[in-house]
Amino acid sequence: MKYDAIIIGAGHNGLVCAAYLAKSGKKVCVVERRSVLGGSAVTEEIFPGCKVSRAAYVNSLFRPEIIQDLKLKQYGLEFLSRRPASFSPFPNHQYLILGNGLDEDQREIAKFSAKDADRYPKYETMLNSIVQYVEPLWKKPPPSPTSKKLSDLWELASLGMKTRRSGNELIQKMVEMFTLSAGDLLDRWFESDELKATLATDGVIGAMAGPYTPGTAYVLLHHVFGETNGMRGVWAYVRGGMGALSDSIASACRDLGVEILLESGVDKISINKRATGIILSDSRELSAKCVISSADPHVTFLRLLDESVLPSDFRDKIDQMDFKSATAKMNLHLSELPDFTALPGKNAEIQHHGTIHLSPTMDFVEQAYDDAKYGRPSSHPMIEATIPSTVDDTLAPKGEHVMGIFCQYAPYNLKEGNWDSEKTIFANRIIDDFTEYAPNFRNSIIDYELLTPPDIEKIFGLTGGNIFHGAMTPHQLFFMRPALGWADHRTPIKGLYLCGSGSHPGGGVTGAPGRNAAEMVLRDIR
Ligand SMILES: Cc1cc2nc3c(=O)[nH]c(=O)nc-3n(C[C@H](O)[C@H](O)[C@H](O)COP(=O)(O)OP(=O)(O)OC[C@H]3O[C@@H](n4cnc5c(N)ncnc54)[C@H](O)[C@@H]3O)c2cc1C
């Protein structure tokens, strides 16, 4: 047999998994359907002379231990911190800037509410204390409450003891975090709509949910797990775009002897009592001791396997997974920077460096979701924009810029019409709404592409266009991801593993599922 392991998909998790296996002396081959590697963490030249983070656009979640283990900085990985982190202009021309240090943040918040400014440090402390409890759980598969194995029972008991020791207040806060909506959580802390609307966007990113949908508080928490260069909760651009992160892992992989085959889509996983290899769409067959899939659970189990090989209850669980999405991504090439009425200026200034939030109130975001709930693209979508070329001069020709707009809500299924007819209308709506805040915006656009959920599904292979390989609300997390009893990267088929975001601890550019899966595989194969 030529390979110890074949990995389906050269997204960042597939590559991380490959690198760890190869580091342990395994012979590994990664097969990717696209002509570029990185999956959703990719840089593409979609506009001539521009490097575009076509899907994911900011990093904080990628595990620092992986950077160290794989020496990724030696392979060119560089994070560019953003200071400040965010700029939220409002229709009355006021604005809120966050991420400039606690004192400065409090001064900014006090423009809207002195009480909120006072509470903000306590809110941050509360988030940090939960992160400190939960983060170690990202580093290994969760124990299964259905397992009778001594090791699982021991892990469950340890978790129970750890929870008990963490004290009443933290337990209360954690229960709130895992059950409340982001909106209800923020209402308990703050009164200013401007602050809450800025913070709430993290709770709905990638979710087909509004800020008052239960479970979105955890989505908010998920976005504060990370760090940049040792600074907790700080988000950064990757020099060269998000693909540079994937490229650095791929370089480490190649040095460790991993073969990476691009334009090699898998049609079927071969099963002979156990997973024995893959059949590519051009009919080539490759065999290995095990197959590890970084494609999402729907693709892996319902498309790449024959129906008869999986237990029907497991198939049903995967079939019932929530892959709903209402995320659209617009990528733009600009001739000049947006000149905001609230804070004018066309040179790269503080209003351009971080994330630009155009979602002025909680009601605005909730109403944007209401449209999607009934199958309509939002009449005024929630907009989160970034202009990485303001801090990275490798991305666009001098004087020009690349911009990404992460936008919700654009439901996958439309009640009336279809995305072929609605796409240009929706794109114009985004551009018009942005131009309300920065009057030069429309005329500064040299070119753009809008990716709707069906486009995201087609290009990146993400079922339903769901950016996280399945919703990140609590019913699909921890020992429930992807299905109860199967959260340790193993599957009902011997020799077949899952290593992508559809497994614990879920989506985002973390590398954690890839690393944890490699550990599990190494326990099983000799
Ligand atoms: C628009 C968008 C914006 C996002 N923004 C951010 C962000 O700013 N920050 C962040 O942390 N996260 C962000 N995310 C989420 C994050 O990018 C993903 O959760 C993460 O990159 C998924 O990584 P993965 O390796 O698990 O899977 P993927 O990146 O999905 O990789 C899976 C790979 O498998 C390949 N594949 C699938 N089927 C087959 C097959 N049959 N044969 C061969 N190959 C196959 C795919 O082509 C893909 O390359 C965003 C995602 C999207 C789509």
C-alpha cells in the first residue's frame, strides 16, 4: 500500500492533519478538487494584480501551538495586527471605534453611555474567564456521555469536577453563554444600542439566526477564543491574504514529504469492510491504510459513500444536521478608500484598518434576519467590511485597494425568484447602503464579485453555503459534532476519519480539528 493516510481536501485543517501525520513518519497524500489549496482560507487573484482573501478574511482562532509545532513563521506566516479593531459609523454621523486599548475603548463607549463604559471591562473579564475554562477543551476530542469506556468516564468525571471547582458565578455565566441569544446576553450587560449592535455581529456571523435567536451567545463566544502574537481576542490580517496561512502549512507539509494533488476531486471513498482508499473523478484509484476527510459531514457521509455502508441512524443524524446559511461575501477592487461622512478621509486612517460595521442598531440586524427568515434577501443587509490592503501593501497595485464585505442575510433558498435574477439587485443594495455612509464608494469600485450561498457551495464545496461545515449553535457542538457518539474524529466505518470544521471544535480557521484528528489517527494506525 502506497500511503498510510489519504486526506480528502487541502483546506487548512486537511493540511494541518497531514503535517502532523507526516511529522510522525506517516506517508500521506492530500487530494483537493480545486486548482488552489486552502479551502476557505485561500488567496486568489480574482481581479488582475490583486490578491484577494476570497472567503475567510481575518485570523485570530488559528492555534498558536500549531504555529510552533509546524514552524509556520519560518514558512512565511505573518500576522498583521489591526489597531483599532473596528469602526462603526452611524446614520447620525456619530461613530464608535473599538480595539484601541481598554482606556480608549471606554472613552469611545462613554460617548454613548457612561454606564456601559464602566461595565465594559467587567464584560471582557467575564468573556475571558469562560474562554479560559472552555479553551483547553478545544485541544482534544470531547468525552462522549454515551461511551462506556473507562477513559471517557474519567474525562467526564474530570470535566464535572473542573466545572464544580470553577465556582457558582462562572457556572451561571457559562449556562447563559450556552443557552441565551447574543442579544439577550448583551441586553443584560449594556444599554447602548450602538455598542450592542457592534458586538452582536460576532453572534450571528455565519449563522442563519438573528441576534435574538437562542444559541447565538455561543457563536459570539466562539469569536473571542483566539489571539494574535500572544494578544488574547485580537484579530489580524495575514500578510498575503488568508491563503498565505494555508500556503505556509502546505510548505511545511511538502518538507515533511506529504504529496498534495490539486484538481483531484474524490468521487467515492472505497470501502471493503473498512475504508481502503478513494476513487477520483477521473477514475484514478488510490489506496491507503486510512482515509481522513476534511470535506464537510454532508459531503463526506452522504455524497462520497454508498448509502448501504453506513448505519441508518448515523446517516439520519448527518441528514438532520443544520447547514442553513444566509451568508454572502462580496470581494471588491477599489480605486480609492471610502470617505466616511462620520469620519472623513481618503488616506488609510483608523477608520479603514479594522472591521467596518454597518449595522447601526439591534433592531436593524434583527430585521435584516426577519427578511431572510421568510426567504427574502435582507432589504438592508448587515455589512461587515475589511480593507486589508490598508495594512498590507502586497495585495493591490499602489494607490488601489482590495475590500471584503461579509454580508448577511442572503438565504440559500429564496421564496421568490432565484439567485441568478436576484444577485445583481442584492449587490446594488449592498453598494447603495455602503454609499449612504461613504458617498464616494460606488464610484470607487473598479470591479467586484458577489458570492451568494449557492456560489459558496459550488466554489468551496460547502453544503448549503454554510461557512462552518454546519451551524455552530450548541445542539451541534462538543460531543454532538457531527453526531452524538462520534465526536472523536472516528466514524462508524473503520479507517475513516473526519478532520474538518464539521468535527469538534467546529468552524473558523483554527486548525484544531486537523490537529486533534491526527492524534486520534496516530493512536489507531501503526
Ligand atoms: C465567506 C467565508 C468567510 C469566512 N470568514 C472567516 C474569517 O474571517 N475567519 C475565520 O476564522 N473563519 C472564517 N470562515 C470560516 C472558515 O474559513 C472555515 O470554517 C474553515 O476555513 C474551514 O476549514 P476546513 O479546512 O475545515 O474546511 P475547508 O476550508 O472547507 O476545506 C475543505 C476542502 O475540501 C475540499 N473538498 C471538498 N470535497 C472534496 C472532494 N470530493 N474531493 C476533494 N476535495 C474536496 C474543498 O475544496 C476544500 O478545499 C469563513 C468562511 C467563509 C466561506
